[in-house]
Amino acid sequence: MTINYTTHHSTIPSALEIDENPDAGSLEVAYDYCMEMFKLHAKSFYFASRYLEDDERRSFAALYAFCRLVDDFADEVDLPKRQIENELDLLDSIVEKLSRGVVFDDPLFRAFGDTMTKYSIPPKYLQELIDGVRMDINLTEIETLEELEKYCYHVASTVGIMMCHIWGVTNTETLERAADLGHALQLTNILRDIAEDYENGRIYIPRETREKFRVDISDFENKMVGPNFKWMIKSEIARARSIYAAAEVGIPDLPPGGQFTVKVASRVYGEIMNEIEKMDFEVFSKRAVVPKWKKLWIAYGLRREYKREKKAYLERQE
């Protein structure tokens, strides 16, 4: 069975079958499939990953493809809610099987299963990611800051932690800083997508935060960005920036290609918040977008750091 997507992957968990005799060549084809998805649908991250080792980059593509599949169940899949929940339950059990080396007859699952076993990615992080999508499909508005932090951990911090497993850096402090970066990136997404999320029936800025700034649901309904609304967004941007700063501490723990990738992603997302400020917080009238030339300029500026770190890294390996 397949489903209708506007983009991304088209196979659902209930359609998968175990491949008892996987062809050796199918693994290469599976990674090629994930790389094409990565290139097409994650342009910024694909660009940021340019200095990763080939095996790492292909594994990141497989990780992205799997996370994209999971995330699509929140908005892109045209199935009844109960069936989506059943598919997510199946996905939970499939993740467990993938971690044990079971191979499925689908390129995305073939590549990601190989990545999971190669880098010993614990299935709990995938299952927590899936739980984040369960939160999404049942969510209309977030009530508290604690609830928002939990949501950000599930849908974003888990991804950063899995990236660290691919880089082979799994000490507790580094994983905590990776979780911080995922949290900050997700907060940035929330601020950028306020209008779109409201159209989809969701408000991610916690009710307790909105009440603190005397922002009402009617402000969202009427697309009103008054003084209080602006102060609320300013406050959320400041909070996100403080979390980005905490995440920076862990970046030197990564190999040079990883440092470049994370720095580019972090700086580009930081520019999204700058764009929100430049448009005077009018998040209902336009979507904050970082121009391509600015992304290139950020990467160009970080390239010298990468070369210096790469040289020092190779010298330490000798």
C-alpha cells in the first residue's frame, strides 16, 4: 500500500516486508535514494554537510530520510488519525527490528537500518522521535514551557543526539549540548512558522507565555502583531539565542566536518531570527527566509575555520 504525499517517501510501515535475502548491491542503491531525498528536501542541511566524510554524509542522508518519513505523519499523510497512530505503533516495532539487523524491502529502511547498526544508534531515540509526532497529531496548543521543552526534545533534540552517534561522540555532556542545539533549532522553526502552524490548527508558543505577555487567541485569529505580540516574540528569540549559546560549548567536541556542518546550520537558523526582527515581527504577513547568498557567505566565512581545525585534527591523529 502506498499513500499520497506532496513530497518525500511514499511507503507506510504496514506495507513493509522483511527481506530474507537482501542483495548486496541493494544497499548502495538504498543510500543513493536517501541522498537524493536529502539533496531535494533538505537543501540547507545538504549544503552544510559538504565537508563530512562520504560514509558519514550518506548515513546522515539515511537519518534525514527516516526522520522526514516520521515527521510527515504529522501533516503530510492523508489517512485517518487512528490509522496514523497504528502506523506509528508499527514504526516503533520496526525500529527495534532495524537495530537488531533485520532488513526490510524498502530503500529508505534498508539504508537507515544499516546506519543504525553501523553506528549503534539506540532505538529509544527513534522511538522518542515517533512519540513527538504522536504529540503533534493530538496537539492544538501547548500549555506550559515545560511541555514545549518536552516537545522540542522529542522532535528535534533526539536528532542531534543521533547525529553525535554517527560522529562517534557520545559522552554525556556533548549529547546534552546536541540536545540544546536541537531545542534551539526547533524554537526557531516555531517562530518562523507561527502563521502556518496556526492555519494547521496548532499554537506552539505556550499558553502561559501568551498570558504573561497578554496575547490572546484572537491575535492569532486576526493576524494581529501588536506591541505585546512583538514583545513576546522578542522574548522567545532571546530565549532561543541563549540556548544556541549553550549548544556552542559542545561543538569543539566534534570532528572538523561535524563542526562545520553544525556551525553552518546554527548560523543559518540564527539568521532566520534576524530576518524576523528585520520584518518587525510581522510573522503573519510573510515567512522569514534566509537568502541563498547569505547562506553561501556564512559557509564561506566558516571554511577557513574548518581548514584550520581539519589540519589540527589530522596532526593529532598522526
